[in-house]
Amino acid sequence: MDSCVGSILLSYTYEEKIAPIINFKKKDFKSHFEITQLFDPLIFVDEININDYQIILFDHNDFNHPNVIGCIDHHEDKGYNFGFK
């Protein structure tokens, strides 16, 4: 839940338009009733082509993809540098 809420709140802090994409398949998200009641509509990772977007990860740094441009995380660093130093 913290990843979802954090992603949504992060999207509101940017001046340019960005959309939070929830890293769940939509059909698997029904168990997160509290989030679906607070935030609607949500965009799920299985509803988009992730190659069409620049990605800022929130709360998970273990997704190595060429479109990742940043990461906000408190977990152990998995060693990806996401193309920046």
C-alpha cells in the first residue's frame, strides 16, 4: 500500500504532467480495497505499454529497465544506476 500511495503523491509534486502507474495487474488489485476507494481512476502496469514512458520508481529499486530515470526508495540498493551517476 505504501508504494501505491507514495507513487500517487509523488505524481502531484511534479510541475510537469506525470501519472502514477500501479505495479499490480488490475485483476490482482481487488484485495487493496482501501486504495481503490481513495484513488480513482488508477492506471495499472498491465494496461499500458511501459516502453512508452519514462519511469521513476517509488519504493522498489529492483526493476532494471532502460526507461527508468530515477528512484525514490528506502530499501537496500540493488546496484542499478539507471543511467545516471
